[in-house]
Amino acid sequence: MKRALVSVSDKTNLVEFVSGLTELGYEIISTGGTKKALEAAGIQTIGISDITGFPEIMDGRVKTLHPNVHGALLCVRDDPDHVKQLQDLHIDYIDLVCVNLYPFKQTLKKPNVTHEEIIENIDIGGPSMLRSASKNYRFIPVIVDPSDYDMILRELKEHGETCLKTRERLAAKVFRHTAAYDTIIAQYLTQRSGERYPENFTLTYEKVQDLRYGENPHQSAAFYKGNDPQYSLANAKQLHGKELSYNNIQDGNAAIEILKDFEGQPAAVGLKHMNPCGIGTGDTIEEAWEKCFASDPVSIFGGIVALNQTVSLAVAEKLSKIFLEIVIAPDFDKEALALLTQKKNIRLLQLDTSLEVHTDYKVTNVNDGLLVQDVDAKRITEADVRVVTDRKPTDEEMKQLLFAWRAVKHVKSNAIVLVKDNMTVGVGAGQMNRVGAAKIAIEQAGEKAAGSVMGSDAFFPMPDTVEEAVKAGVTAIIQPGGSIRDQDSVDVCNKHNIAMVYTGIRHFKH
């Protein structure tokens, strides 16, 4: 008679699966809560202590770590010496393993959880059994995912055993599972110990979905989420529209990152190709959207919109008049949703914009490597800036300068933004020189450039950008400072009565 070892924390469809195994003639070896659940369902089991001849000790910390278990799992069954050793020791084969692990990730999320409770949910015996059996996958199917139960039962019923290809695929899944499990534990302990950049940097993500294609149709792609997605598109609820594409997700993520820097007031962001084409704030979300749209009514076509307050019918009526790929908001009024869902191709995403951002690292892949850095979460207030010109900014100019600084942070370098009346009026993104970015922003702003303020993500290497600002009618400038020719730009500002402040930090975005 064949034997299956079953010990799981996730008991989804467990009884149905094990009932199927018993109908196929398997004896069931089990432990702890799994044994109780199966016996409560009327399924007879063999206790692990009956196999090992040794009691569970240390509150269950040691129960399966025994030669009678691991010898049964690791025996190479076409090696006569291995088989003879097993027979001499009176150890019987274990022919199938169904194990999943203590809920370590779920324990981390529990409110007020203690370190001691977290540590107790580090599984030792489970990963050991999974690894032993999976190393021997030529002979033993190993199941870690309840979604595989039906497939296993089907193969056993049809063929009397699982096929080698299936066992190999399952073994690969097991090692991915244990690797992810160990990674989450390592991340927790690394963070607790205060190590920022350890000698090995290991990440694990869970698949959300396969995507239709990647950045271009000839590229395949998939979307994965982290361990605890909060303020993330992975945590958004899609209310309408076809599934998101690779580019949709990239742009949507960029939009909500910008939105987070404008929390505390009604705000709207319009985005295209990872750059904002409009940012607006106002007393109401309708006013914020109107300013966002007016920032660049041309570029917003086919773009992404993110808002930090509920979409009302009034806002929805305005949104519905243009073609948009995605609208992201914490909620949609019933009437607004009814109107917007009439547009077949728009995607509507519900995301709580009050959620916390838990991401500590920014990770960028390069050929066969990763660049890892802190997330650029630096914010400044009026107290952080230094006035370097003869004229100080007025209170209103300072308010607009700080808006410009929050906005330019999210524009690809070299970046220049013009801001007026709590909205971007010109955005110059991703240029090879700074004066080129300024000219683009000024041209886009047109007449609105007069009386606006300018934000630059990095210092001015020469005064030509300030000279363009003078010609456009800019009244105040915010920039990091730090160029060896800083004084040249200060002199031009003083000559034309423009106020300029330094932040002392830059916001490169490559």
C-alpha cells in the first residue's frame, strides 16, 4: 500500500484531496492540526510518532526531523544499496508528499504581533520535508499548492502514478515556494537587525497576472506583487475595462507616486509615458481636475488620470469627454460609475489613496544585475530652502515654488516645470540639456509662463536657463544649487528682480 505524508497550514480543499488519495488506496501519515482536521472529516490517519517511534517534543518544534521520514523521502529507489539500507532499517517508502508551511507572511501582517510569535512561525520541518522529497522527485510527487490537487488526482486515476514531467514541474514549484518563504524571513530579520545593503540582496514577488505583452507587442510580460502591497496598483480593484497592459501599469504607478506627494488637498494628476502632463490642486476635486486638464489638454489624450478623492458625477462628465486609458481614484459615485462605464475602452481602478507606502527600496535591473537605492521620499518645507537673491519670494510665490519642487521630482531628467495658480503650466522632460528642457516648458506654457515660477530638478551649470526664464516672465525659481557657476545665475536673477531659492538637494530621475 502506498503512503502519503500530508501536513498543511493552508487547508483549502484538503479533505477532498485526501479523500481522493484514500480512494486510490493511499495510507495517510499526518501531523498536528492537519491530522485533527482529517480525522474530524472521518479520514483515518497514521500519526507521525507512529512512523518515527519518537514523540513530538519541544511543543512540536521537533516531530518530522527523523531518519524514518527523511530516509523514506531521500531513498533512490533504483539504487539497490539505498533500498537494502531502507529494508534493513525497517523504513517504508513515502510515495507522495503534500506539505505547505507555517503562515509566516500572514503572521507578519497580524496587528500587534510580537517578535516571539513571528519567530515561532518559522517552519523548519516543513521545508526540510519539501526539499528532501523534491530532491527525489524522480520517484515522489510533492504538492505545495492546493490548486494542483485536482491535476494530481486526475493523473493518479488515469495512469496509477504521476508522470515524470509533472513531478519535475512540481519540484520546481516547491523550491520556488521555499525560496520565497526563506526570503521573507531573511527580509524580516535583516530589517530588524538594521542591515541596509547586505552581502546578498534577495527579493520575492507573487504573480498577479500574465500580461498580453510587454512594452511592445513582440515582448512577453507578467505582473508580480510584493509581500504586502498597500499603496500599489497590485492592491487596486478594477471596476471596469479590459485588463491592464505593461505600459498601463508603468504609467499608473508613476501617476499614483506623484499623487502621494500632493496628499492633504484635492489633487489630480494627468500622466503620459511616465511623465506628468498636468498636476493640479484645488478646493475641490473638480477644481483640481480642471487645473490638471488645463495644464496640457493636448497631451492628456490617451493618458492616465489619478485623483485622490471620490469621482463625482460632475468630474465624470468632464472625464468622459476625452479619451483616457485609465482613471484611478479612491472611489466613484454611483452616477459617475454609470456614466464612465459607458466608455468601453476606459479602465477604472479603485485604490485607497490614504494607504501607506511601504516600499523602502528602488530597484532597477541592468544587464545581469540590479541597482538598489533608497526611494526618493525626501520632502522639503519653506524652512528647508535658502534664499540666495536680493529679493525674497512672496508668500504666494513660495507656495508655488514648493508645488513646483514636488512636481519636478517626478519628471524625467533633465527636468524643468513651470507652475502657476496651483497647477503645472509647462513641463520640459527628459532633455539632454537643461536649457532645452526649459525652452520646451516655456513653449508649452505660452502666455501662462508670465507670472509663473520655475522648478529645476538639478542645478544650472550656466545662466542660460535663467535667461530663458527672464524672457518668459518667470518671477521666481527653485533649484538645488551647487554649480561652480551658481553666482552667474544669481546675478541674472538680481538684475531682473527674480527671486531664487536653493533646496540643497536634487531630484534626478533617470
